[in-house]
Amino acid sequence: MYERDPSRVVVTGPLAPYTVGLCTAVLRQGYTPISARELMHLAAHLSRWMSARGLTPAALTGPVIAEFLDERRRRYRKRRTPHALVPLLGYLRAVGAVPAAPVPVDSSEVGVLLEEYRRYLRGERGVAEVSIRRYLPPVRAFLATVPVPLEQGLAALTAEHVTRFVMEGAARRSTADAKKMVTGLRSVLRFLFVTGRTSRPLAGAVPTVANRRLAALPGRLTAGEAAALLSGCDRSTAAGRRDFAILTLLARLGLRACEAAAIEINDVDWRSGELTVRGKGGLADRLPLPADVGEALADYLLHGRPRGCSTTRLFLTERAPRRPIDASGVRALVARGCKRAGLPRLGAHRLRHTVASDLLAAGAPLPEIGQVLRHRSQLSTTIYAKVDRVRLRELARPWPGETA
């Protein structure tokens, strides 16, 4: 028992004052006692090595860590990489014992301009960080086509240059990616005009990508496929309880992946039976909490979610260090669920489409479906008018000479 207790590892030297806090922190992050104990032994070795060289925690730079690990490899069979010290260095940075890792700075003309553009989007336009990350790649690609020096090239920029970039770029992209490209390009062209870098507004010169949003029917799962997706979760494990709770949210309430990932513990109002969901644009909605969804959330909270975690986000990653799951993590667990259920790989949005299609089949009008899905625009809901083939056949007129 004592051999597995990480708090009983003796650490001497410059890291000794931080060992209690480090041990507590890694256990809260979901590391097992055995993994925490191995980390404490590694910290003890590093501290002795630092003491012999008269080093303080502030001296733990990348080259110093590399030197320590290189010496350690010559004395120990078990090899360690810099990744093994990430929890220790993260804790020391958090308490101020080690300086924060330097952030790489792009000092090129394009890099400086992009950083100013990022601040403009965040500060003056209020654009979310996730949207900024989508804008930057096509914007960087566009700026790379501008003749240098950059300031002179921007001052001489023409509508023909903009149009040619879009036409060539759209030919290599899907419709969805082409739309993201032109959205980012219009945004940066407005920024360039506002800041005086272009002599005239060129955002209007960006061609519009053909809107084919209603060209295809949204896919849906059958009742049997949805049941197989849920039943494939091993609810005897913490990860299985988490996956089941998230999949139930997606399948019953039609949440987006990002909305499920963003749920906080206090967003669940058990007394009123409601769930607060934060959607696009930072808007929050209170939704009724169905009994089966509440049971799945309660099971995860009571028997699956690690205790003692500092974050208030509801859903956490499976492995240590425990962090809030993000939208990509939600999409990944949906893909794993499809594999377990023997289904083709599907996106998390397919469950949202299924909710809408089921409502439509039950006779719900489109405005009501839009409210359930929390669409801000009625146009977003109109695609589901194509799903109910029975109603569409009733509207179809017979060919001349055929009987109705």
C-alpha cells in the first residue's frame, strides 16, 4: 500500500518545496497513484541533479531538461522523454517557479500583419477564437500572393488579383471550404481598407461561392441504428458512461458537438428539469431535460466523472491529465461509437439531423423544428422540408397523360 503512495516519495533539493502541491495536482488531473509515484521519483532525481549543479527551478529551460535526460539515459534502463516532465513543468509554471514557455513570434511582414488582424477580430469585431483560427489559413495564403514589400503590394492591390485568387482557390476546395475561404478573405479585405492599407474597399470584389446548401438531403439514422450506437457504450466503465451521456444528449436534444462539449456542471438544473445550452454567438437557451437524458448525466456524474477536478466543465477527457473535452473529442467518440455499432463513420451532426427528421415525420411544422434546433435563421431549417418524401410526393404534379 505504502509503495504505491506517491506522497511518500522523498524529494530533496530545490524542488522539495513543491512536491506536496505537485502530488495533489497530478492526482486531481486523473493520474493513477502508480503514475503519480513514477512522476514523483523522476522529480526527486531531477531535484538531486539540480542540487549538485546549484540550479534553481527557474533554470529549467529546454536545454537543461535535455541535458538531465541525456545523463539519465546513461545510468537507467528505463528511457524518459521530455514529455514525461510535462506535468512537473506545467505545475511549476502554474505556481510561478518556472517562467512561462516563450510563445513563438512570427516577425515577418505577414506575421506582424496577421497578429494585428487577429487583435482586430477579437477586440473590435468580437469574433470567437475558433472562428479566428478558421479565417487565418486562407488569409495567410492570400497575403503570400501579394508582391513584396507587403505594404506596397497591398497599396497596389486590385480587384482582378482578388478574383483570380478566389477562382484558383475554389477550384481546389470543396464548396464548404471555399465558403470559409471567401468569408475570411472578405473579412481581411475590410480590415485592410479600414486600416488604410488598401486605397479602396475590395471586399465586394470577392466572388460568391454557389450556394448548394439545399442540394442534398440531410442524412439520418434509423431507430435501430441509433439504438445500436447507444447500446455499444460499455456503461460499466467511466469512459462508457461519458460516451453514453454525450450520445444521448446528441440523439435526444439534437445538440451540436461544440454545445455538448461546453456544458458546465451547473448548467444542469435538477430541480426544474432544465439544461442550459450555449449555442452559436454565445447565446444560451434553457431546454427541457428528458428523463432518460437526466439519468445518463446523473450516472456519469455519480459513477464516471473523476472527483476532485478543478474544472467545472461536465465532460472530461478519458486519460490524464484530465481536461475538458472539446468538439473534436465529441466527434471522435461518435466515430468510435459508429465503429462499435457496425455503422459507417458518421459525424456528430448526423444525430442532429435525425432529431429534426423524426420531428418532421411526427408532423411537427418547420418553425417548431427550428425552435428545437435553436436555428437563428429560418433558412437553416428549410432543408428538412426535403426529408419527408411522403409529403413531397403529395405535392408532386403528374406528368401530362398520367393519372394522378
